[in-house]
Amino acid sequence: MAPLLDALTGDPEIADLFAPEAEIAALLRVEAALAEAQGALGTIDPAAAARIGAAVRAFTPDEAALRRGLSRDGVVIPELVRQLRGAAGEAGPSVHQGATSQDVIDTGLMLRLQGLLGLLGARTDAVLTEIARLCAEEGDRPLMAQTRMQAALPFTVADKLATWARPLRSHRERLGELARSLPIQLGGPIGNGGSFGPSYEALRADMATRLGLRDAAPWHSDRTPILDIAQGLALLSGTLGKIGQDLALMAQSEVGAVKLSGGGGSSAMAHKQNPVGAEVLVTLARLNAGLLGTLSQSMVHENERSGAAWTLEWMVLPAMAEATGAATRHAHALLLGLHFRES
């Protein structure tokens, strides 16, 4: 059962992208694409490639055995490949040919990140739509600008909203760029492609096309693609946290510049309406800022592969993704119920 806190800071739709079923499905899709591309190039028997594809489509993994294998090997792929080879029968030896666990795991992650970035992009669009609506409906209202927590000079609601919308539009563009540039990972055991023979580059390009990813040289020990995604998440949640901080301050009783709808009741003071949604945006922004620093340590990747740095990514990136998703949900709900008060 999920923790109670998930009702406030969780995001089931994004959590599903990192659930075991989604991860296994992505890994199997990679194995099928590898076999199909190798069959098309003739580096494995095309009939074997077809049989592997059929085995993947009909495959039901033994998840308990996968968990045991992960605990034993540090990665899930050896046990998954063992099961898939058994399901592929005579074509079994051609499963995973030339590849290493990192190829399949990193590429499978990129496939799931396609869904994540598309989802966050659509949600950011929805937040921007609400900001535009507020600007059209209430943008002319006067508002006191605040610098260093002190009244500064008068401006308008539209001016305030612009400080939210400008960075969000930039983050939205970044999400699109990231989604279009997600790279395939295919380098073989030591990351130089040598295990795939002379047709390696053609194989990599074919496989990338089949999966809808960008053809790229191996990045086994260069974790820039992961950190690019993480930074995008931290920037988006950071700007949403800034919006939350602004709203919490403007909703203070002695300021009263905005009215927030929703709950936020107190167990002891019936007159209070706490700015829960705004506060959660601040919390999620701070969480992701800290997690980004933790994830950045995975760039210290010893030699050609690091089990420690790699495992760190598996622990941190899903948490950042779900926090960002929760932030987009809270921001949208806050803006739907937001009204600026006359000064």
C-alpha cells in the first residue's frame, strides 16, 4: 500500500511509468528491436529474429525470479534474458546477441522517458493556459510589486503573471527538445560496439529508428543524457515552486493579495485556510533541487561502467519525475481556483 503522503506529493500516472510492468515491457521492447534489426542486417537468422519477436509478444515473465536475479546480479537483465531465451526455443541463443545489460536498461529507460516528457509537456501547457486565462481576465488589476520582502512599486497582475509564464515557456521548449533527442544506448560489453561486428553502426541506426530514439554513440560512462533530463525536471519544479512561494506570501492574512480555493483547514483554528497547494509546490521544488545534487554524483563513473553510480540513478530519477508531476498537478489546480483581490 502506498504511503499516506502520496495523496499529497505523489503522482500515480507518472509512478506507473516506473512500475515493474512498465520497466519490463520497455526492456522486452528493446530486446525485440535488437533482434529485428540484427535479422534485417543478416547478423542473425531472420527466422530467429521473427521467433524472438513472437516470443516477446507472448512472454509473461516470472517477476519473482527477476527480483531474485536483480538481488543476485545487481541488474535484472541476466535473469530476463535467461527467461526470454527459454521462451524463444531454438532462437534462444540469438537473444541479446552482442549486447550488455546497460544497453538494454538505458535504452528501456529512454523509452519510458518519452512518455514522461510528453506527459509533463502537456501538463505544462495546461498551466500556461491557466496563466494566460488569468492574464486576460484579471491582468489589468493593480498589484504591489515586492522586492526583498518589502513593498516596492506598483505594477499589474499581468506583470506578475509574466514572471511565471516566461520561464515556464522556456522549460516547455526544453522538454520538447529533450524528448526529441533521447538517445539509444548500444555499445556492447565495454562500450565500443566491437561485439556487434562490422555492421555495428548500421545496426545502431536501424535499432534507433525502430524505437523512435536518436542514434547516438555509446554513453555508458557519460551520464550527460540522464543529467540533462534531471536538470529539466529540477528547473520545471523550481519555477512551479517559485509560483507556490509567491502565492503563499500573497495569500497571507495581512497581505490578502490573492484568494485561493480549496482546503487547508486547521485542526485547532477553524478560521484558518492554509495554502496547502502552494506550500507543496515549494516542498517539491526543494526536494528536486536536493535530488539533482545527489544525482549529479552519478557523473563520477569509474572507468567503463559503474554499478554504484548506475544504481543511484535508478533510485533518484523516478523520485524526481514523480515530484515534478505532482508539482504540475498542484500548480494547475491552484491556478484554476486563483483570484487576485483589488488593491
